[in-house]
Amino acid sequence: MKSETSRLASQRLHGSAMSYKFQRLRERIRQAVANSELTGKLPGERELARRFHVNAKTLSKALTDLAAEGLLHRSIGRGTFVRGSRDEKPASTRPWLVVLDPNTDQALVDNFKSISPLLETCLDVSTIRPSYLNQFSAVIDLAAATPETFIRNLLVRGIPVVAVGQEPRTYSVNGVMLDTMLGASCLTRELVLGGHRRILAIEERTKITVAETIRRTASRYCQDYSVDACSAADAAQAVEFGATACICDSVQAAERTMQALERAGISVPQNLSVAAIGYGARDYPCSGYFVDPKQQAAAVAEILASGQPGRPTTLWLSGVLIDRGTTGPITFHVDETPATMSAGVKSAVLIAQ
């Protein structure tokens, strides 16, 4: 019975069934467009979900992926259109300006270029003259340190701004953000159902509290949980004190965690299950919920195509569950606590399979 429960928990964590359903729906919609069953403006998402017998979340992922490929065009407030149809609103011919920082993912910039081929990039906005901005139809802000005065100059000129991967700092700025809380909640649920009770939150990004999300989620399923926030460098030491799983708040934090565990000779997932939430391309360091550059670029294009000035929008991306074999269920037994803790106290010591 225990082995069957562990197997089911592992399957849920790996998410293979959902991935297959999403891919199959995407191809069914593609075929419907090719056969002219779907033309022009598509029916509303509720109607489409009923038509294909799927839930809204699966449908939205399929439509977003097809929009990123260029087959569909999604416009907030207007609906979803087959590319090239008469009902589709023509895209602006003016280029975008993308504000970068030194760590910007080049794959994301390349995806933006596929949508706005004439776009320009800039690392230092302090040298830009206000009149230079008039040639751009939009500014994509990928840098966390962009001056607020620069953003205000854009808004005064009626140039839409989209902050990507960061919380908008003014109410008039659009945003494309990763739903970190949703990803952390889903990962915590599956880890707890897999037997994990000592979970680490590897937090290296500001304004993102993974630890608190893990605590709230774990409390719904068990009482004997423990959650500690630490850096990637401390993960190996935490394993010695009973930690069996960790959730990282970014791809970079996951990479550093995996490197620290390898140096310490700690096996993944045998001694520690490692998962993450973040942005990244195809070379993911561990299992988790990730938003790839194509999804980010498609979301930005969707916002800018909505044509609703003065009504800023924030799109929250849930990410796709990726399995890299770095998580798994565990078994546990009751044993004495380590000698460094209070004598005679019993605790559940989790032993990785």
C-alpha cells in the first residue's frame, strides 16, 4: 500500500499526464485551424473549453503556446484570432525598446526580436534624450534598477511600458510576472503528500517569500512540518539536520544549490529533493514550475496588442511543470533525535529512499 501511494505521489509530482493533455489539446486546435473549423475570431474561452472537454487552465496554456508560435493572436479585451484573418488588429510597425541589465537572458531578447524585428536594446537609459523615445511603440523593462523618472517620461508621452519578471513600481505600468506563490504551493503539496516534512526555502530574490507560502500550504495537509529559509550555500548543512526537500525561488538559486550539494557529496533526490520556480530556457537544473522566454514574449505581445491605453494590465504566468528527476517521495520511521538536541525527545526522522 505504501509503495503504491509513493508511486502515485511521484506521478503527480512529475505531471506527465497534464503535460500530455495540454500537448494533445494544442495539436487539436492546430488541426481545427488548418481544416478551417476555427477561423477569424475564436469563440470565448469558456465555450472553447466546453467544446474540447478541457478545463480553462489547460485551454489557456494551449492558446498561449499557439500564440507564441504565431498561429494565433491573443488580444486582451478583444479575444483570440487566427493570424492573418480580417478581424485581427494590425500590429504596430514601430519598434520596441528593451531595457536590459547585464544578466538578461539573451533567449528572451531573441524572442522579442521575432515579434518586433526592429527593436532596439539599451543598458543605460540615463543617456537617452526624451525626443529619441518618440520612435518606439512600447518599452519593455527587464531591468530592476530602471529610474522612475525615465518611466514617467514614457508614460507622459503615451508610450506603454511593460515590466517583465518584476513587480511594476507605478500603477500605470503593465506587468508580466511569474506566479511564484502558485508554483510554490503546488510543489509543496506534492512534496508533503510524498512524505516530506522538513522543507527548505532557498530564497535569493527580493520581495519573494517562498518560505511563507510553503508554511501555509504544508499546514493544510499535516501538522508535523518544519520550514526553514536559507541560502543555496547552507542547503548541504541543512541536510545533516534532517531536511529532505527544498524549493528554490529562481533558476539561479537552483543552480547554486545543485552545485553546493554536489560538492558536499549529497545525492539528489536520494538525500534531498530539489525543486524550483523561475524563468529560464530549456536547460533547467531541476524539476519545478518554469516560464520559458517564448511564454514571456507572447504575454508581452498580448498586453501590447490589447489597445487599451490608460488601463494597465498584469499577466500572471503559472509556468509549466518540468520533470528533471530531482524530486521523489520518501519513507520515514520514528527514531531518536540527534544527541545535540534535547535528550529523550522522540521525533520523526525522514530517511530518503
